[in-house]
Amino acid sequence: MSDEQKKDQDNQLERRSFLKCMAWAGAGVMWVMNAGVLSSCQLVPGYSRHKGVFSFVQISDSHIGFNKEPNQDVTKTFQEAVNKINALEDQPAFLIHTGDITHLSKPEQFDTAAQILKGAKTNQVYYVPGEHDVFTDDGKMYLERFGRGTQGNGWQSFDYKGVHFIGLINVLNLKQGTGTGLGGSGFGQLGQDQLAWLQKDVQALSSSTPIVVFAHIPLWTIYPEWGWGTDDSAQALSYLKRFGSITVLNGHIHQILQKVEGNVVFHTARSTAFPQPAPGTAPAPGPIKDVPADKLRSVLGLTDVSYVTNGSPLALTDSTLV
Amino acid sequence: MFSGLKKDVSRFAMVILLGLFLTGCTLSNGAEQGRVSSGSQSSSQPAASPNSDMSNMKMPERLPSSETKVVRVNSVPNQVVIENFSFVPATLTVKAGTKVTWVNRDDVPHTATATDKRFNSKTLDTDDQFDFTFSEPGTYNYFCALHPKMTGQIIVK
């Protein structure tokens, strides 16, 4: 079969499966990358998720300590997220928390989060901090509690079944945006020390190694007016461009957004605490307050990531708490 | 977002639409004014859409959907109110020796952190206050360490 014919067949398959997806309804949304194209399907109850080499779950923005509209009990919804993970048929190899573990970096808030995560069936949790975890003491308390085995200010890498994972920190020493209102970046930043470490970290890896990068603030520019981006993310990604499969997982914006750029899949996860507005749809990026109580759990959730086979992109499955 | 408007009217001396904002227009205010008035509602969509369709797979490229912007002027002397992710007023001019108070009226925490670290409120949760007395004349730039797009200025004469 020629490449053209193969492509046509793929397209037909894709159209067919897309139409099927349109007819589904359920609690979660599954994202699958196929031939460089992302497709989404509503999950039907009882749907058997991708069984692969292994999977892990990303949780984000638990904001323990937040107690206002629309969620006065973020501890409860965080616990529900962990319960949901524990109920998965195929248990994830580990969890990744992409930051804003706490709302105000208070010791008791860190304690509550750690206590709930102790209840997870998988006992391995990897963390990166959000700005809410580090802004009172430049991350000292965060590092004492969650920084074991990390380098520098808390960045880290590890390998799992042939996939290389990199946890980056882009919430320290946030610089003032220039001017008032619009203008200036006010973005996250990685900094030269971390970038130098990253360059060295991936140097010896074969280009066929799948890479997963996780960090709190998105490593792509989502909405400059709200500071939703990272100043020096392009430099970090330039060290990774030779790799065939790169998955970038972020939090911070409390909603799902996706972008595919070449071999890179960018994805942001929902919060387990409260939703934030889509870029530019509100005057400010604060919590969406007027979420009816019975709808709250449909805008909170987590991301399940499956590594199916070598050479294929990772499958991302977003699901809500209900 | 405008449901809290009534409350705001009582809290602030003046609530006016940007289009009527005639005094103190700097170049940047003018630019922002133009931008806001050219914004259209055509692309507005419900916030927190469930991302269940294909339309969310591309980056939204929308201008802020609100056509009007409320500019608030704080009525309490020597006080900066933090609300809606802004310092109000963004520039406050005081005499040397004045104690300036920041109060956070947002439902998320903020800080007032001097660019040169001369003062730092640390965490201001909702309704928390912070005072700093400016004894030396000068221009003091500050920002929110959590949301560095939020910036303000105290001019001490």
C-alpha cells in the first residue's frame, strides 16, 4: 500500500471513529494522538481505558486551604480525586502533582495534602511546586517536604520503563511585569541554572526515548495578558526537539487546553479545587465563582496518561470527578 | 463578573465606564481604551466549557469578551485596594511620612512586594491588610509576587 493510500485509510478510520465519539456521552474525555492528530472521545461508563506498558496519573492545583466560592471544601474534592484513582482497574505506576498543592503554603495545608496522598494505592508521588507553594519562603518548606532526591531548587528527572521524565520548576523568583496593566511578561521562568542542568540531563539519551516534561505554569504561551506562559520555555524545548515524542504536562490554569507542535504535545490538567475562566473570557483569571454545587465536580478532575507501545505517543485521558 | 457591582458602588467613590474615563489618561490608558472598545462579543463562549468537542483543541485567540471595563477610584485616602487582580489606584501619590495601607478584596491571595524588596506584605488573603510607612521621597514600584502581571506604584513627595 502506498503512503497516500495508507493516509486515506487512516483518515477514513479517523472520521468514522470521530462520528462514533460524537454519539457517546459520559463522564470523561479521552484524548488520543493518532498520526499527529489529536482526537477526543467522551468516555462511556465501563469504557476500558488503554492498556499499555504502564500508566500514571497527573493531578494538579489542589489548593488545599482555599475555602471560597465555588468550592468551600477543596480537601474533600482532592480526596475524591484520590478515591477515583484508587478505583481504577489498572493502577497507575505513580502520580504526578503539578503544583499549587496548597493555597497559602501553610504547614497544615502541606500536611493535609500529604495525608490524603498517603491514602493513594500507589505510594510514589512526584511533585513540582506551584507559585502558591513557594511564595512565602522561596520554596524552603516545599523542598523540605517534597524535595527529597531532587536537584538545585527542586528540579528532577527519572526513568520509568524506557520513558524519561523531567520535572521542571518555573515558579521561583517571578519577576515583575513591566508597566501597569498590559505589557511586560510576568511569566514563569526556569532560569539559567535549571536550563544548563536540563541540557546536560538529556544529552546522553537516544532520540527515540519518549520524554515527559511536567511543570506548573504552562511551557507554552497561552495568554500573555494573564501571565500564562514561561519566559524561557523555548530554550528548554530547544534541548528536546531532537526527541521523537515529547509530552508536556502543566497545571496552573485549572482547565484543559491542548496544543500539538511537531513532536510535542502540550496539555494542561484540570484542578481538583476550582475552575478558572478560559483565556480572555473574564476580566481576571480568578476562580469561576458561580458554578452550581451540583455542577462543580464536572469541572474538576485529573489526567490519566498511558504509555501504550514504544514509538507511539502517550495517550491522555481526562476525566472529571463525576 | 458584574454581579458584585452594587457592592462596589458603595465601596468606591466613583464607578465609571472606561469610555467615560477622561482624567489622567496616559498613553497606555488610551491604548487600552482603544483595545477594549474594539473588542467584540462575537467570540464569547461559556467559561469552563467541558472541552468535549474539537473546538478546544486549538488555542483560543480571543480578545477579552467584556465590552466595557470598570475603572474604580478608591475613596479612602492612602489606601490601595486589591481587587479583580489589580491595585487600585495603580499609582498613589503621598507625602513623605505617610502610612499606606493595602487591603485585599479579592477572593484569591495577593502580595504587595516592592521591586527592590524594600517592603513585602507576604501573603494577603481575602480582607487581610498590610501597612508600610514611606519616610523617604521617591518612586516605589511594587507588584504581586503571585501574579506578577499586577503592578503598582507609590510616589512619595
